[in-house]
Amino acid sequence: MISKFLSKLKSILFKSAVTSESPLKKEKKAAKSAKTKPKAKTKAKAVNSKKNIETLTTLPGVGAKSAKALYEAGFKTTKAVINADEKDLLAVSGVGINLVKKLKKLK
């Protein structure tokens, strides 16, 4: 423990390349960096979610906030919102009875 402390202190004071990483820690870092490589998929998901939210705003009475709330509640398409049960829609925060009535007229 003291040797770890001294090596850390030495590296801070002299800014040398002394590292106290064990081979196991290096493996964990390599595995972690390998896991974070597929960023393209997360970007695609973000783009798809934005498009879906924009599509939900085409419904009458649905604005940006309620569209986001509906999307996060699991209603990914306009068809899913229109065919949803009234109770399920009312459970979404930001969705009131007037909006549900407007949506049910579309059926």
C-alpha cells in the first residue's frame, strides 16, 4: 500500500510514466474500449427516435412534449397511438382527456 502511494506521488511530482496498473486493469480497459466502439448504432437509434417523435407531432393536438412523452411510454408510431386504449394513453404524463378524445375521433 505504501509503495502504491509512493509511486503515485512520484508520478504526480515528476510527471513520469510510472503506472501502477496491473495487467488485469489493462485488460479491463481494453475490454471497455472495445465495448464502446459501436457508436454508429446508438446514433442511428437517436436519429430514428427523433424521426418517430416528429411523426407523432402530426397527430392533432400532439405537440413536441406530449409526442416525446408518448414515445417514451412505448407508443412509437401514430398507428400505435390511435389504436391504444384510453386508459393507457391517460397514464402518460402530459396527455389529458381532451387529447384522448381527439385521438379517438381518428379511429
